[in-house]
Amino acid sequence: MRHFLNKSFSKKLKKELKNKKINKKEYAQELFENFHKYKKDDLGAKLHKVRVAKEGKGKSGGYRNIVFWEYKKLVIAVYIFAKGDKDNLSNEEFNYLKVLAQQYEKFTEDSLNKAVKENILEEINYEQKER
């Protein structure tokens, strides 16, 4: 299975983590760990909401991440917001993400590789942590 951050997620994440002790790769590792091992909310359209703790605030005051998941194929982090900034996605945001998910469903290995080469997606080498 391959793991990615889309371009807008990566940009927003970089902004959110500015002046924090954790870097983007560490955050992505925690996000994918939470996605694979812990509770995620199924939003429909192969989109899931995954909680990640914010430094000093825990998961309840942390980040909400919207992730596209194609079973046994790929995981793409597509949207991030801080719980303190808003409670949930607007209908407009969710509708946009559903359209994006429809595009991701069409990806083949070749189109994934092309998206990485063109910096549309950033591939993350997710390594499962030992517990």
C-alpha cells in the first residue's frame, strides 16, 4: 500500500507545524499510524476523518485530517484543520473533497507515479511503528 500527502495538505501542514517540535515526516507517520491502528470516522466516498494530537492539547484539541483510502491500494491525506479553528467541514468543503475522491479512485500506478513526479502528490514512506 502506498501513502501520500496531496499538495494542498502538505502546504497547510507545513504552515501548521511552523515553530513546532514535530516535522512533516513525523506528523505523517503519526497520521498514518492513527489511520491504520485506531479509530477513524467514515465520511463516505472513501473519505475518513482521522484525529491527531496537537502539541500540548491531545487529540480532542488537535488536528482533524481527511484521508482518502482505496482498500489495499493507497492512502492520500487530502485536508487538515485544527479543531480549535472549526468544528467540522462545511458542506461546500465536503462536496469538493468528494469530487477529489472520485478523481483519486481513477488513479493507476502510472498516474500515481506521474502525480508524484509533477509534485501533485508527495509519497511518504510509511513505516509501521512497533508497539
